[in-house]
Amino acid sequence: MTSIAIGPEGNLFAADFYNHRVQKFSPDGTFLTDFGSKGAGASQFEHALAVAVADDGSVLVADLGNHRIQKWRLAEP
């Protein structure tokens, strides 16, 4: 992991650099989901370097190898 962020609901998001994804955990540490895969398309990363979560729950991920930042709004369960 290279970066973590806490969302407005208290969930933790972790940039998983070597696995090209972001992982989401509940406030008590329970794994909830992950998103992303290796590549250059939408929702793909070439090393997710950093993650941030906005007040509205939007997730921003710095994608080192693709030289971009991707933004999404995750659906709530």
C-alpha cells in the first residue's frame, strides 16, 4: 500500500500499488471491496500511487504509470 484515505462514512481506502487497484475497508477493518486492474483503460491503473476521498464520497486515484488521475463515485451497498 502506498496511500490511504478515510471517506465520509469512515471507510478506509488504500492504494494497492503493486496490484493496480484500490481496496475499501469498513471502519473496523473488514474488507468490503476493491476496484481497478492493470491496464490503461477506464478503471484500470498502472500502479495506483495515491488515493483521496472527497466529502461527497468521490474517490480520486493517482495513476503513476498512466500519468493521470481518475475519479469515481462508488455505489453505496
